[in-house]
Amino acid sequence: EAQVTQNPRYLITVTGKKLTVTCSQNMNHEYMSWYRQDPGLGLRQIYYSMNVEVTDKGDVPEGYKVSRKEKRNFPLILESPSPNQTSLYFCASSLFRYNEQFFGPGTRLTVL
Amino acid sequence: QKEVEQNSGPLSVPEGAIASLNCTYSDRGSQSFFWYRQYSGKSPELIMSIYSNGDKEDGRFTAQLNKASQYVSLLIRDSQPSDSATYLCAAPSGSARQLTFGSGTQLTVLP
């Protein structure tokens, strides 16, 4: 089944404890992206990648890191999480940058 | 001006009615437009893509694109309570490096 997977789906952590949210797609898509969604603020892009080893900042990159060492994987790294990073996170992928994006199931992160 | 704007709603329609959702965009270079449906707490789900002027129909859904007016809409015929969700309009930004989402329209279909 063609899909985007994310893990973990739910995570509660404490301020400053480094964490990684994994994202993987099995559709051979070139483009991958991370979003966060907060009430009243809609979907905001954190980082995106147009291909392996090519990543760029989205609208809200502060406090996040990404890497794209393999085409299928695009992990999101929070080196020192803070409470303002409590949010619902989505990974998405598309064949190319112009195409429709397909979303993973989401990761609900709470930083205490 | 936001690149993609939607009528913010919320929108309520009775079961069986036509729901009309609207979206305008600012970038005349945009070539593709997408409608997503998002249930509360769930991920956005693609329901329609449209690339050419005119109408595109898929079941109870019709997307309409008017590039001259920079306007794209989604019609849901025979609305069902299960259609109650937030609908997001999206278009690639000018460089197509990002997909810009509207703020969404919350639709409620009343039984």
C-alpha cells in the first residue's frame, strides 16, 4: 500500500530532551515536507526537501532540523524541545514539487 | 495579502444540499490546485486536483477553476453528515518550492 508513515504517533516529553520524529514514504517521491498545525494558525511548513541531500527552510524552521540521506526517509529532529513546539506534526510527500502532496497520519507532540 | 485565501466559514448546510467552498489565490503563475479534507485531529486527505480551467467532477465533488479570476471552488453535491470536516485549498507557491494552504473552511452538514 502506498503510504507515508510517521513515528511515533503520540509523544510526551520534557523541555530540552532531544527527540526525532521519523517519516518514511514508499512511493519513490522526490519531494518531502514537514508541517506543524496549531489551532487558529493552520498548516505551516517547517522544512522541505526536493531531493536527497537537498533541504530548505519553510516558514517556521526555528528549533528544528531535518536530514534527507535516503529518498524514502525525512526525519524531523528537535535538538532541545520547548513547550512552544507542542503541536500536531505532519509529514507529506509528492512525486515532484508541483504535484499533490500525500500526508502521513500525524504526530501529536507535547513538550512539558 | 495571503497567497491562498478561503472563505473562513464556518459553513452549515442541510443534508442533501450542495455545499460550495471558495478559494482565491494571488500568484498568477500557479498551475495546479488541490482540495484537501481534514477531519478533526486527522491528517489532510486529498480529494481533488485541478490543473485546467473549467470543471472537474469526481463523484459528488466538482472542482471549478477560473484562472482569469484567480478563483477555485469545490462543490459537494448531496452533502452527507460524513462530509462534515475542514476543507483546505492549496496551491504551489510561485517557485513551486512550497505548497501554500488556505486557512480552511469548516463545513457542517446537518442531518
